[in-house]
Amino acid sequence: MSLQSHMSPLSPMSPASRQPVDVLIRRVDPDVPLPSYAHPGDAGADLRTTEACQLAPGERAVLPTGVSVALPEGYAAFVHPRSGLAARCGVALVNAPGTVDAGYRGEIKVIVVNLDPRGAVRFERFDRIAQLVVQQVERVRFQEVAELPGSARAEGGFGSTGGHAAVDGTSGTSGQAALGGQAGGNRYASVVSDREGQ
Ligand SMILES: O=c1ccn([C@H]2C[C@H](O)[C@@H](COP(=O)(O)OP(=O)(O)OP(=O)(O)O)O2)c(=O)[nH]1
């Protein structure tokens, strides 16, 4: 019997059909728990800080995780924020997602920032501060051409499809530049009309 004939088209692939990829890991801090997935099906394995740290509003820090890895060629790992810390405390990663290259053998670090305008955030040693997502990545050959092939989106970007009240084209020069200034066609009125049409 083929695999497809006894699986509904909507059923997820059986976990047994995808073998985990082995990744060599070394503890820089001998006591740190290894990164682990909290639930079956999770994409990210939690990373912990090996240093306690307190961040005032707006402050950032580069925190050590106590581990280094050797990823197989063709893979990279991405350091992602934890949504619970973001929603409850305003903690973000400055460079989210951080990229860990296959050739990197140093300790994985996490660049946290406290975006809460009022409250300080404190991390204790071994608190889970981020999650590591390991993915296959392509290397490409850039082929220079004089003209690119056409597409439906063409050069539209930076809010060209509307839908955000905050995109009013008036706050900040960098925003204006990104929207193509006054001629960008994405000022507040056009965003409102876009919403009314939904
Ligand atoms: O959140 C992060 C991001 C990066 N790294 C490590 C792994 C990565 O392979 C290396 C370099 O990262 P990246 O390429 O982002 O840094 P860069 O500023 O471009 O430095 P470099 O010139 O060393 O590539 O730093 C981390 O530990 N955590």
C-alpha cells in the first residue's frame, strides 16, 4: 500500500517519516541543560542564558548560552525570540532572527533588548531566553542580468498593499523614503480606504 493511500490529504506527515538531523553540540558551560524541544512538533529548541542579567527599559545585552554547535554543511540555525517573553515582558532580539552559520564554532550568543517603556526585566542563570530553529539553507549563484523578468508585485513593497493604519507616510524621514515619499501612493487616506473595502 502506498503511503498516500492510507493518509488523508490533510493529515500531517507521520513523525517517523522525518528522521531528526544529528547536530554535534559542545557545552561551554558544563552545567547548562542542552537545548530541547518543549513539545513534539516544535520548531525551536530553547536556549538558556548562563548569566543572570537585568535590563532597564531600552537596555540590551549579549547573553551567552553555554553551547556551541557544528551544523552540517547546507544547514543554518536561527536564533528566534520567545513569544511569551515578548508578550509579557517586551523582550525582543535586536537582530532577530540571529543567524548561526554552519562553520561557526563559537558559543551561541543571544542579543536581547528590553522594549518595555517602563519595567525592568531580570533573567536568572539558565532561564530560557530564545529558541534555536535549525533549517536547511540554499546557497545560490548570483547571475547578473540587465533586466529582471516581470512579476505581479513588480517593485511594490514597503506597505504597497495597505492594511496598516500606522503606515501614514508622515512619521519620520526614513519611513517616507521607504514609501517613496509623497509619490509613494501609500499615505494614510489610501490605507483607510483599503480597510473600508475589506
Ligand atoms: O544571534 C546570533 C547571531 C550570530 N551569532 C554567531 C553565529 C554566526 O555564525 C556568527 C556571525 O554572525 P553574523 O554573520 O550575523 O554576524 P556579522 O556581524 O555579519 O559578523 P561576521 O562578520 O563575523 O560574519 O555569530 C550568534 O551566536 N548569535
